[in-house]
Amino acid sequence: MLAGSGLERQFLDEVTMMRVAGRAIPVLSPENLIVTKLLAARPKDLDDVRELLAMRSLDHAHIDELLRLLEEALDQRDLRRLYRRLRDER
């Protein structure tokens, strides 16, 4: 998922187990889900981010820090800019 960034373990450590139809399902935190969807950046992923931003109280500083770490790890500079643009659309 996030090869080389070290965030995979953090994301897995932070999952919440939810019971759905009698099964335990690991669920990412909304902040971590937003980060993974911004990394994929497909139109549906960006729509999902917009919905999460509209419905939730989020730790925006945490999201920004995760995106900063990813930008460094991937030598990419557009993730935080995309996130801010989507936040400003609200």
C-alpha cells in the first residue's frame, strides 16, 4: 500500500475492529482512510474524501503530517495541496 514509508504498520496498528454480519472487520480511522484515498487519487477516491470531510470531525493536523511524510517518502509534492483544495471546497 505505502511501500517504503513505514506508515503501513502505523495504519494497521490503528485499525478498529467492527462487527459486520457476525464477522470482525478491520476498519481504518477516517484520517488514515483519507490519506490512502488521496494517495490513490482516482475520481471515486476523491469523492469519498469529500464525503468524509463533510460528515466528520477530523484531526486535520494528523492528516497533514501523514501526507507530509508520504510526500517525503515518495518524492511527491502534491498530496497536501490536493487535501487543502478538497477541504476548501466544503
